[in-house]
Amino acid sequence: MEIPVPDGTIRGHLATPGRLVAGEPPWPGVVVVHDVVGLSRDARNITDRFAAAGFVALAPDLYSRGGFVRCVRSVFRELTAGRGRAFDDLAAARSVLAARPDCTGRVGVAGFCMGGGFALVAASRGFAASAPYYGPLPNDLSALDGACPVVASYGGKDRWLKGAAAKLDEELSARGVPHDVVEYPEAGHSFANQFPGPVDVLLKIAGMSYDRDASEDAWRRVLAFFAEHLR
């Protein structure tokens, strides 16, 4: 679908609960923030899974405005700065969901890798719950002031985010933010993402491959947490 944003429109992937989902609309919403790869098949599958669990889910394409390399650079700059068009895009996606007749108006955010960093910063910007997966902590930790409830998942073998889970738990506790932060000892970075065979092989060499046990447990926790704080 097309998502209206302040400077025009961006692309997005929308998934709604099907007929087999228990209950009738309206349902809570979830904005899904993709990883550095972009709005890939994996990101769409994750969005679809939230819908299958009873959420109206929307994944905005933060790379809608140009080439991959240029977009990656600009989006990462905005994540580091804590402001910019990417954050406007997330706010727009939240507004689109909240205004839908099949949505209750309560919207959470879930992000993976780079998207997990956005989900952490956005936790204090109008969302009702946040689920960062191996998201980098904000450079300015005051971004967590006033954060909504957070359910975060990290890998113990993630060489890029060592100590992030413990630090996040400490910061959220100090602020009195309801949270559930878990570090899976045997999992690495991107343990909840699934990519095509050749890509997965390369990621496995880099210690970033899919870990089914950790991923499924994280999904269980996230869905239970969202059910509590969004429904």
C-alpha cells in the first residue's frame, strides 16, 4: 500500500487478521520496522505473522526515496540523530493504522536490527508497546524517558551488541518502565530473521544466522506482551 507522509508517500506492506483469527475487529495495530536489508520477503513474512496472531500490521519501506546505498546511509544517520524522515515515516504508519476502522487505535512497534534501534527510540513517541529485536541502544539514553512498555530480545553471541541487553534492562528499570528483556545465550545477531539460502550461509559465517529455538521463544514473549499491553 501507499502510506501518506509529510513529503509525499512511501511504500508499505499491510497485513490484516484473516478469517481464522479468533475474535472480530477491531484489532490492535503493530508497525513493523525492517532491518538493514529493507522491506524484504522476510520483513513481509514477519508482518504477516503479526496479522495471523490478531494484529493489523503495517511495515513501512524506509528505503522508498532512492537507491539502496543512499537510503541506508540517510536512515542510519537519522537513527543516530534520533530524528528525521524515517521517524516521520513511522509516525505516519502509526497514524494510518490507528485511523483504520478495523484497528482499536492502540498501536505497538516491533523492529529488527536497525529497526530494533528505531523501535527503542520510538518507544517514547506515541506507541503503546515496543518490541526491539537486537536493536542498538540510543546514543542519548534520555530517548528512553517516558518509554512505553518494552519487550526486548538479544543474542548472547551477538558480537556487535555485547552487554546491550543488561544495559537496557538497567535503564528501563531505573525509569520504572514495564519491560521484559531477555538475552538468549546461544543466539547471535539476526536470530529471528530468515533469508534465502546463499544469504543465510554468509550470515552464518558471520555469526548472524537464524536460531529457531530463540526466535520462537521471542515470538511467544512478544505476542504475550503485546496481548497484555495492546489489547
